[in-house]
Amino acid sequence: KRSGQILFSSSWPGVMREARMIDLSLTGMRFLCSEILSPGTILKITAPHMRASAVVMNLREEVVNERPSYTVGTSFLAVEFEDPRGSFLSVSG
């Protein structure tokens, strides 16, 4: 599990919107935002130590602090980590 603030945009050039990353894997990301994003939407995502383009795979409505929010599941199309070593697995011998 990884969490933290991210910025995303669904248009180029677009206004970057804030969201909260809930989970991160090698293949995608899940985040919480206040915007409805349709499955198939292509996103530009920036987060501390990474940049990515991703496609929205699913959307689920949540209620956070008595306000509607949306959990967005994405699949990476391309991802670049600032320092790939140690981002997911670190081995020493």
C-alpha cells in the first residue's frame, strides 16, 4: 500500500486536479477524487517521485466527510519513476 497526494489531468493541456493516492502497484494506481471519470478516460498523473499516463478502468462512488467522492482504478499505459531502485522491491546480498 502506498498513499499520498497526486495531481491528474484528463485533457492536454489541462488543469491539474488534486487527488489522494490510495494504492500503487507496478501496473496501476487507485486514487480518491471529487470528479467523475469515465472508464476509458486517459489521464496524465504526477506524484512525488513518479509520472505516468494511465487509463481509467473503474469508478466507485464513496462518501467521505459527508461529501460524494470517487475511487478511481487506473491501469498504467506508461510510468516513469524518479528512482526505480527501491520503489517496490529492494534486495541486498
